[in-house]
Amino acid sequence: MPIVEILPDSVSVQVKAGTSLLTAATTNGVELMHSCGGIGACTSCRVAILSGQDHLSSIGTAEREQLQESGILETHRLACQAMVYGDVVLQRPRWRTSLDAPVTGD
Ligand code: FES
């Protein structure tokens, strides 16, 4: 079964092939934003793919357009749209958790 490693949390999860990156994260204690509920309409679930891009499902037209508009097509996927078929390492955005925390959101 594929392994998804999630940074910066250093969480590694084993998932059934065909599981979305969003499900892999959220069912294993890593919260990813998913404002549209996982229908591929908001890009809040975007994650940087550090390795294993070829182990993800093909990118669809709508996802491609959204990532292209955001200028992150070459480096990111929408976690709700990318299904896992092999080992993947991803970096999730770090959102502000307090007024003192830095915001990256990339
Ligand atoms: S949750 Fe909205 S695009 Fe993935």
C-alpha cells in the first residue's frame, strides 16, 4: 500500500490505492483546509508535492486551470482531486494559528 508523508508534520500514513491526499491527511490527524468540501472548486486544499508526482492520478482540466491561475501548476496539486497510487511526500500549507504565528499559506 502507498505511503504518504506529510510535512512539516512528519506524519507518514499508509493508505489504500485510490485514496485522495485530502482523505489521507484528514483521516490521520492532519488538518487540511478544504473550504469547498472537496469538490475541486476552491484551491484551499493545495499542497506542494515534493516527490511522487508520478504516483498521483492524472490532473484534470479544472484542477489544471485552477493551479495555472495560481501560478503553482508545476509544484502543487489539489489534495481533494489527487488520488494516491504510490509513495508521495507532500508539504501542506502552514496557516496562521495565532496572531503571533507567521502566515505562509503556500
Ligand atoms: S477542497 Fe476545495 S479544491 Fe480541494
